[in-house]
Amino acid sequence: MGCPALGAQLHSLIVKAGLANNVFAATALLHMYAKCGRTRDARRVFAGMPERNTVSWNALVASYVESGMVAPAVQLFVKMEREGLRPDEATFAALLTVVDESNSSGVCSQKILELMSMHSLLPCVLALLRLGRQIHGLVIRSGFASNNFVSSSLIFMYSKSGILDDAMKSFEEADKSSSVPWNSMMFGYAQHGHAQTVLSLFNEMLELKVPLDHITFVGLITACSHAGLVDEGSEILNTMESRYGIPLRMEHYACGIDLYGRAGQLDKAKELIDSMPFEPDAMVWMTLLGACRIHGNMELASDVASHLLEAEPRQHSTYVLLSSMYSGLGMWSDRAIVQKEMKNKGLSKVPGWSWIEVKNEVHSFNAEDGSHPRMDEIYEMLGLLLHNFPVQLPHQETTAFSCI
């Protein structure tokens, strides 16, 4: 149920039918509100349940995770254990997602650490690898190490941390009869440019007759894209339906456009968009726009931007990319027009942030930020680094948008 209005009507019918206190009906409502992004309604349903099972708890944990509410998700897990409920594979998958997302975004909360340290899970900063390792240990003790969803989350976590050896260990412990762990491992290697290893895993899947799915081919084309294997990626894209029976989806086209865009073959990327049997979404156009920026193709960029702004007129990143391109080419009047359009629509550029951990404490900075209490020391060190490395290093940009 993806429609909130329909879901609310069904909720009303459940109440009228006297099933509001039924654990199965209430849990279904929890899932519905979670998928619709209505965390507050999901929480109300949960609070009103006289009886809850593990599935109910997992549904609310997943709702918090999907909404980026890390602290409530962790607190709910702690409360779940306190009430004597045993976490299952879905619980651990959600928790590992918290680690994964936090690791990507730099989230840190000392209060959460204090809560979770009661259960000997996290004596260290949230989102760091130590957190994942301790959850991994709890997973093993709970007997869920071979579960596909849990092992997949572990593989993603270790891969994003760059610990591919541990990702492979989790892969080896997984049930390899389905494509889930294979896909996760392929994505891990793809993100780090190990295309040949990804292709080897794919050939091993074929030999073992592991069922393939659309995600398998997203990983394959992504690997080729990141490693510059244009011919190999193009062949996979062109034969995946005829040879393997997997129809192309939006994400496959996005990966193909990224493949050609990274290689500077912008005409091929545009031809691929024109050949799509359905209307391209915003991410497809954004991927091509990012490639245009890298290779300085302003003519194509203007055309792509018009499509993108038609699809998402209030997408600030489109204006930011265009403005950056005009600046790089010295087209100041065009840049001024773009910035005026942003101002008229009430849009602004979101400042970039960086995080660094020092002695279990995470420090955050944004562009031109002067508010950090140790800013004098930071700039002193920056000056020292610039003095010691006076040679201008070559600057190489990569595509701003890709299919993963």
C-alpha cells in the first residue's frame, strides 16, 4: 500500500470492524504507514497495540531507519531487548542499515552510544566500523549469520568501510543459493573499482546456476562504469534481455548513461536516453548533466537541464551544476541568469559538510565555517600543509552522479 489516503481509509475500516487490537492487523498498518513515510502514524499504531510481537517491533524500527531517525531506532532496539523480545534477522538487518547510513553521512550521537553500551554493543562512536563489528558478533551469537538479508547488510557495511576481506568472509558464510549475497558482494567490489572480480563472480553465478535478477546487472554495469570498461559494460547492457531474460529498467539505463558519461562518450549517452521505451526520470537526466559538467559540453548540458527542470522545477542541484559550469567557462552573464532564477524560486545551495573523527569524537565542518572552537589551530595546520606541499597536484573530477 503506497497510497496514504487509501491506507488511512483501510485503517478506519479496521477500527470499525473491531480489529484495531488484533496484532496481525495492527502490524500490517505499521508496515503501511512505514512505507508511506508516516512515522508519526506508525508510532501511534504501535503505542496503541495491547500485544506486540517481534514483527511489530521490527516494523517500527524499520520505519525509523527509513526516515533517518537513528536515535529512536536504536532506543527502540534497546527497549525491545529490555522487554525480553529476541531480535531476529530483520532486526539486525535494520540495525546494520543504521550503521551503513551513519557511516555514509557521518552521523554521530554520544547519547545513543550511552544507551547501546548498556547492552555491550557499542563502546565506540556510532557509524564507525567497531559498531558494525560488535553487531556482527551479536548476529553470530544469535544464529543469524547465514541469513541472506543479514549477510547482505554485513557485506554492504564492510564494503562501504573499504574492508573487502571481511565483506568476503561474510559472503562466504552466506547461503549462496539466491542472488542476494552475490549482488551485495558484486556491489562492494564495484564501488572500489574491482571490475574483473565482479565479472568473475558473475561467471561463477552462471556456473552454479544461481538465479539472476535485475540487481545483478546493475552491479555488473556499475563495475564496468567505475573501471572504464566501456565495451564490456555496453555488451552486458545490450544483451541482458536477449541472453539472460532480464528486461531493462530505469536503473539499468542510468548505469549505461553513467558508463558512457564517465568515458566522455556523451553522444552515446544521449542516444541511450532517446532509445528508452519509457520516460526518463530525473536521476537519468542528472547523471548525464554531471557528465556534461565533467567534459565541458555546455550545449548538451543546456538541453539536458531543460528536461531536468521540466521534470523537477525546484531541484536546486540542477541550478548549482549549471552555475558551476558557466563559471568554469567564464560565461558570467549566463551564470547570473541561473542564480537570479534560483533566487526568484527561493532556492539556495546546500553547503557541503565534512566530518573527521579524532579520539572517538566526531568534528564537523562546512564550507567557509568559522564557528569551530579550534578554528585557529585548524587554519594553522592548513597553512603548514600548504607550505610543505607547494606543488600543484593534478585535479581529476569524476562524474557527479552515478547509478549507485
